[in-house]
Amino acid sequence: MKMIKCVSAILSVVLAVMNSGCASIVSRKIYNVPLQSNENSSVDVYNRGKFLMTVEAPTVLSLHSGASFFVPSHYTFTFKKDGYPDTVKKLDASLDGWYFGNIIFGGLLGMLIIDPATGAMYKLDESPLGVNWVDTNAQK
């Protein structure tokens, strides 16, 4: 009876690994991106041209690296502050190197289904994005 449980447990682990994409296991699909400004400002957030939300900066957003199946995210942030021109920053997802681990570990299922479906085949840069508002009246 113990032998059957042991074999069953080992098979479960093997099947789980074989049915998972490499980037889905090793990497992630959600990244924390800091939005900064030296004064409170509002930020409109878009992904691939679709409006997602308005937030107050400074803040940290949890953003998905994949927009949909085999489609990377392309974020646009419009920083707004009364009396200042709007400032636009962009953040594009790029291919995660761990995605190619599927050649060895995840196989075709990981490469063609799992990692593209979860968005883990892409990564986002977590460097701070922001604007440093300059008070033009203080410089005169």
C-alpha cells in the first residue's frame, strides 16, 4: 500500500512538471512597477490603447506582462498635474528568457499553451517610471 502511494505521489509530481510551462514555474506573470512623482499627480494607465485605470502617484502597480494569448502588454502612463504639461511614459513587455526553458523542461505544451496563456512568457521592467515636476515660478 505504501508503494502505491509513493508511486502515485511521484507520478503526480512528474505530471505536474510536464504539464507546466517553464516560465510559468520559474518566472512570473505579474510585476510590481513603481510610479513616482515629486508631487502628487494622477496617472492614467492604458494597456495596448485600452484605458485600465486612473491612480495617484506615487504608487506601485501590479501589472500583467501578457495582454492575452501570445500578446505582450504595452503600457502607456499619462502623468497629469494641474499647471504642468502631461507627461507620457511607456513600458513594453519583452520575451522572458525562461520561456525557452520549455525546450528542455516544459515541452511543446509549455511553449505553445501554458506560458502564452498565463502571460509568463513575457516580462516587465520593474524600474521606477515617473516625472519630476519643476516649479517654473520658483526659478524666476
